[in-house]
Amino acid sequence: MKQTIKTSRAAGYLEKMFRALNSRYFNGQIEEPVITVQSTPRSYGHVTTDKAWRRGEENRHELNIGVGTLDRPIENIVATLLHEMVHLWNIRKGVQDCSRHGAYHKKRFRDAATSHDLAISYDIRIGWSITEPANYLINTSIGFQTFRLVTSSDHSVLEK
Ligand SMILES: [Zn+2]
């Protein structure tokens, strides 16, 4: 049971980060997803294109952050969260930013991500998906340091 509590605590901090990033980069216009923290060996995070979760009367997208992602530097956690938020923004606008069932990131994903302080590079299998924080994002991520301390201890509990 301890694991569940710790995971929900991490998800709670991610929700706070989501709200801060949403107001900073999207005028608060991205509808809040259900944020989950699950083990995803092959990726740092994902969003569901359909609204897989029901919350109250509304259906919501799922935004998952991989447990292993929480073990990375804070600016990389922020960059992964922002990467997933760019997907939600594109879905909202009806922009298809991926092909091959979400595996391949198109140039239009790169362009949207780049305009939100992410540095994107290319891989032949996954397209324009490799995400690093750009300089401005690294500087502004320092405000999330407290989160980092909490999640890294959560992570060590999860691993036991
Ligand atoms: Zn992606």
C-alpha cells in the first residue's frame, strides 16, 4: 500500500507542475488530464489520444510519466511533462503530430515543441521526439527543485 501512496504523492506534484506550465505556456487552456505515474520501460511518458479516464461528469486524457523519468534531473522531468503537454495542445487544435500509431513524431511536433522552450532532435525510428530542455526552460525549472527532492525519495521507495 505504501507504493500507491507514494505514487499518488508524485502525481500530486506533477499536477502542480502541470498547472504552472499550463499557465506559463498555454494561457491555462489545456484541459487537465488524469496524471498517472506508471512504469514504462520504453518511454519517458505518454498521453492517450482518446479520453480514457472518467472524472466526475467528464472524460479526460491520461498523461503518464514513467517512474524511471522521475530519477532524472528536474529540467528533464519538466521537459518530458511539457513534451506531453504539447501533444495535448495539438490534439486540442486537431493537429496530428504523430504517425505510425503515435510512434513517429512529425516535423509539426518539433515545430510546436521548439516554440515551447524544448530542444528536439531526430531519430530515424521515432522521428522528432528526442526532447531536451532549451536554456530558458532549464533556468526556470530551478523553481521545481523541491519537487525533485520529493520524487527522488519516492522513487527509491518504489524500487524496493
Ligand atoms: Zn511524444
